[in-house]
Amino acid sequence: MKLKERMIGDVAVLDLSGKLMGGPPGSDEFKDKIYKLLDGGVKNVVVNLSEVKRMNSSGLGILISALTSLRNKDGNMKLAGINDAMEGILVMTKLNTIFETYDTAEGAAKSF
């Protein structure tokens, strides 16, 4: 998994690419980035998954952990660019009731 950070106003956008499968080094890098953003005062994050080809339950765990960390600090996280397979996973696990999803990272950032 590769991760790039950009800002849209005061919202951090994390553009992920590759596979979101959990395990080091990708999961550690993602968690570290969330903590660094929180330490820097950024509370709202969009995770752009448009370039993620595969995601498994460990990948979902990474997203849930990040959402929990942000909400514990009065922040929030939204997902953007999910494909049909990821949408199916979110629906099947009922996580579609937890995560707000948007077609684009820009649309998600504007929703904060």
C-alpha cells in the first residue's frame, strides 16, 4: 500500500493505492499518519480509496481503528472513491452505517 497526503482546506486527504490488506509496513504507516495529523491539530480526514485494488478484513480493521482514533479526539473520517467490491464489503459488514462514503475526495472534504 502506498500513501500520499494532501490538504483541502483544513481537511487531510490520504490517497491510498495498491492493496489495503493490513500488516506492516502499510498499516503502521497509516496509523502513524493518523496520529501525526491529530498531533498537528487536524481532526477531519478523507481516505481516498479510488486507487485501492483489493481490501480484506484486516484493511477494514485499519480503517475502523483510524475512525475510532479520530472520533476519540472529536474528529471524523470519511471514505471516497470506493469501488463496487468495497461497497459490497461495507454493506455485508454493516459498516456502511458507520462510514460516510463519497464519489470523490473533494466531495467528501466539502461535506465537513
